[in-house]
Amino acid sequence: MVSWSRAFKAAILTLLYWIAWGIIGGLIIGGGFFTVMGCVQVSPMGIPIIDWGRAVGGIILIIIGYIIIILGFYASFYKVLTEIIVDEIKTGFPATTTTPQPAMPPIQPKPPEIELICPVCGAKNPQQATYCIKCGMRLK
């Protein structure tokens, strides 16, 4: 969870970005207004003459300035938000994650083989033997 101090730092950073984008967009908008204001001239006979090229250029500058301000506001918000999310993910999980290995079943000791002792000669015979391997006497 994001701490309050981190949230306020992010809000201040976002506000500073917004101010920067507002200044950049405002300068472009101001240039557009000055261009539009200078496009009207008065003829010696008192008739206003409009320079439509300058008027359209000024309006385009004003629109571009507003677009820069709006996109700058959104870009600043998403930039700071993304940085917070990435920081939270980095601190919330271990730096190196490994895929968990499946648990190995515990190694069971091999049961001891039961040997059959020949009642006649006393020789040790395998469990599955039917006859003694030394004297041949039937074991089972």
C-alpha cells in the first residue's frame, strides 16, 4: 500500500509537471493570440483588412497550445501513477523470483530383505527361495 508521504510527493510532482505543461501551452496560446490580434489592419480609408493567413495560423497555434496543456496534464498523471505502481511492485516482491520447484517425495528407506534360514544347514536364503541354495532342502 502506498504511504501518505509517497502519495503527497507524487501529488506535488504531478502538480509541478502540470505547471510546466501549462506554461509551455500558455506560451503557445499567447503567441496565437498575438498573431490573431495583429492580423487586422485598417486601410487609409478606415476599412479593416483581415490577413486571413495570419488569422488561421493564430487560431491553429491557440488550438495546439490547448492540446499541449491537456495532453501534458494526462501524461503527467499517468507518468507519476506508473512510477508509483512500479515502485510498489518492486518492493512488494523479492528482487529475484524463482519458479517454485515441485516438492520431492521423502526418500523411503528400502525395507530390509527378509532372509530365510534353512532349518537343516542354517544357510541364509533369499525371501523368494523355495529350496535352500546350499543343501536343497525345501524351505516353504
